[in-house]
Amino acid sequence: MTFAELLAEVSTAVGGQPQARWVIDEVTSGHWSPSEDASAVAASARAMASQVSSGQPLQYVLGHWAFRNLDLLVDERALIPRPETEFVVERALQVFSKGQRSKATCVDLGTGSGAIACSLSTELRSVLPEVYVLGVDLSSDALELAALNVVRTGAEVELLQGSWWESVPSALQGSVDLVISNPPYVTEDEYATLDETVLREPKMALVGAVSSEGILGFAPYESIVRQAPRFLSSGAVMAFECAPPQVEALRVLCEPLGEVTTIVDLAGRDRGVIVECPW
Ligand code: GLN
């Protein structure tokens, strides 16, 4: 079997050539050699392709996925890290690095796979002498995966189980410099319309409850923002990912805390907000 033949077969099974390349790269470690035992490679590729064609997300089948500079383990225990979240981290770090800082005490609320927390640790420690990162999640499954990713990436991240700020130690009051959160924000109605592959991800990582003011999928932001002030240092930065229709309400919620900027993604869609608290 030639590479082209295998690529054609797997492409049909997984619904596209780029996805097929990911699968074949995975089973060949990125190097197809004509002398290789093509039938063993093809069998492994077919096994992966059949999982994808049965609705399993490609990322879960591969078992790992890139997020910024990192290669993270991904599985059913947590949301698959997404490009929009990479962009939120990018913008948050740009804004954060404008300040004259000697330390970064960071909290990732709803850390899931640990993607944001591990990125903050590995990226900030090369520029700041004192970096502390706490990742919080309600899901013990997600925290198990996050712990594996902390080890895998060499990050230094403390992980705690709890709902938003609930388990964040009181010792951190007044000292948190950077908060990033990609909370669940999909509405129940939207959830019913999502692709089958997205439904394989944990529902609790996707669907946000209705806020006290009746805003759909918005309850997590309400909890996070209302309880943030006692933890924040002066000059703290907060960054949140949200769905485009939630940006206005999120801006209003955050305005009492500082200067609010909308995060506009590369496709021109409003995908979150950044809050810069006064010094
Ligand atoms: N961006 C994800 C999606 O639309 C949602 C992520 C989240 O709820 N935090 O599938």
C-alpha cells in the first residue's frame, strides 16, 4: 500500500485529508517510510479512523493536542483545548506584560485539561522571577488529566478542586495578579444543536447555567466576577472567553472592576473581555 492509497482511504473514513494526515502522522510518528510494514501502519490508522467515523473527536482519538507552545494530553475527562482560548491567553499576556511587575500570581478558574494554567506557568516564568499558578476545577476527572499535563509540560501549577473561587485559599486575598477563565458558557438550547463530536466532551465544561438576571449560559461569569474583587491585587488583569452574544453583558458585569476591552478574534468575532484593574 502506498502513502497516497492509505491517505485516500483514511480521508474517506475521517471526512477530510487534513484529519487523515493527523491520523497517519500519529501512527507513523510523522515519518512514512516505504520500507515500513505498511499493513501494520494501515491497520493502526484504520482503527483510529473508525473511532473518528463513529463520532469520537479526532483529538481524543489522537490522545494529545497542541495548545500554544505545549502538547497536551486530551481525553473525555476535559474539554479539548481550542484555538479561541489560545487567543484569549495571547491577549491576556499582552495586556498583563504592559504592567511593571515583579511577580505573577495567577488563577485559572475552570482549568479543565490544565491548558491555560500550564501555558501561564511555562510562558511567564521565563520573563518574571516569581510565578505562581493555581488551576481550579469542580471536576475531579479534569483535575486528574490536568495533573498529568502539569508533569508532561514541566509546568509548576497547583491544582485545587472547587467551584470558582470557593477553594482558593484566603492567603491569596488581595494578591492575585492575573485571572483567566474559559468557563462553560454554552446555553442549554445551543447544546442541543451541537455536533455529535462536541457532545463527547464533558457537558459540565460546556453548558453554563442561566444567571440571576436571566442571561443564558452566563451564571459562571456572575459567580467569578462578583467574588473576584477580594482576591485581586492592584493592577490585576482578568481575561474571560465567552460567546459573541455574551460580550455586552460581560462588559457591563466587569465595568465596576476596571477598564474593559473586548477580545476580537482573528475572524473579527467578539470572543471575550479583558479587565484591567486600577493600580
Ligand atoms: N467554544 C466552545 C464551543 O463552542 C465552548 C467552550 C466553553 O463553553 N467554554 O464548543
